[in-house]
Amino acid sequence: MLVFPEVHFSDEEQVSFTNLLGGSAKEIGGATTSQGVFKVTLDEKINDKVAEYLKGSLYWHIDGTMNPVPIRASMLTAKVLAPEGGDTDFANTATSYEALPQAKKDEIEGLRVVHSLWRSQLYHTPEPTMAQLKDWVSRGEAEIPLVCKHKSGRKSMVLGNTAHYVVGLDHKASHHLLNELRNFATDDAFSYRHKWAVGDTVIWDNRTSLHRATPYDPYAGRMMHRTILLGTEAWEN
């Protein structure tokens, strides 16, 4: 990840910079956009169609786990900050994989995980209405490797709140393993908390970075402008 302190990108400048690095990918359906920029806010008055979905950003996740080709990188610019909270945590799933004991690497090699939107939504809404549940389930799911190999030869783990279960393991063993790996990958040795200043821009490698926002009042006015870079590598090479 890279941090550009207080560069104060305009939307046009952020889009131009994103395009220079590989172009913008299509944003979440129904998201509020301006000049190709997605406005990240939990305020339902602004993002009425996706504010509920964005509550999942408060938990460790990787964007696009259900897409055959995930986005390559995300770029956020801080426009308005919350009075309290609203920092962003990042954790490196490539460095943490490399630090795993060889026995654990051997154990998880070749395992596959089913990812789904509805799994991630249960983190913040554990008792959804049937309408909510049907909507989430309709978004589909995907089965992808737990350990993703990149064209560079490096490997990383695909974890986070969309990770539903490990194929072939029973319920308890699956949750135990996913929880164990997430806790390991988000240890202080592999993570960084960014405390935002207005005008900061942060860009990160989406395929190897778990991230989450720390809790804040959804109506405090916090506003981030996001652009995303087109993916170049499928989860499975």
C-alpha cells in the first residue's frame, strides 16, 4: 500500500491518476458516483441503495472475492472525517502467508473456500428480514482457492468476511481454520492502521490486503471518494 499525505486530489485528478495506473473498473450497482468516483459513506440519505452493503466494510474483507477477476487495487481519498473512529486498518495476506509454519502451509495447500455476500452481511445484521436475506443470497457465491498464487510466484491467503466455509471440512473445523488464519494475518506484525487527515489518498493491492474501517457514527458525515483499478489476474492461474 502507498500513502499520499494530504494531496487533496479533486475527483477529476483522482480519476486521471487511476486511469494512468490501469483504468477504473465498474463500481457497485446503484452506488452514488461523480465523475467516476464512488462516494463511500454509511449515510443512507446519500447512499440509500448500498449503505447497508457498505456496513460490511467495518469488518476485515477483500473486495471482489466473488468476481473471477478481482479488482487490482483500490484508491481512497479522505474528504470528510468522523469526529471519532473511521480509521482504516490494513493487513498483508502475502507477508503473513510467508510467515506461516511450513506445516500449516502444507495443511491449507489446495483447500478451497466458498465466498458469499450474504455471509458478510450477517456480521452486521445477524437477524435479517426474509427480504434482506433473499436479496443477499441472490447476489450469488463463488468457490476460490484459500491460497492464491500470483503470476509473480508469490502466494497470499484469500480471507475476510465473505469467506463462508472451507470445502470438504465440517462446520466447526471450517470456522476454526478461517478464524485462525484471519487472526494470524491481521496480527500487528502484518498490519497497519491509517489515521486519516483530510486530503490523504491511500492506494493498496486489493488481492493481498485485508482491510476494514474502525467503527464510527454512520451519520457523522464521514466521506471517502474511491476509484478502483481493473483487475489483471484471476483468482485461479
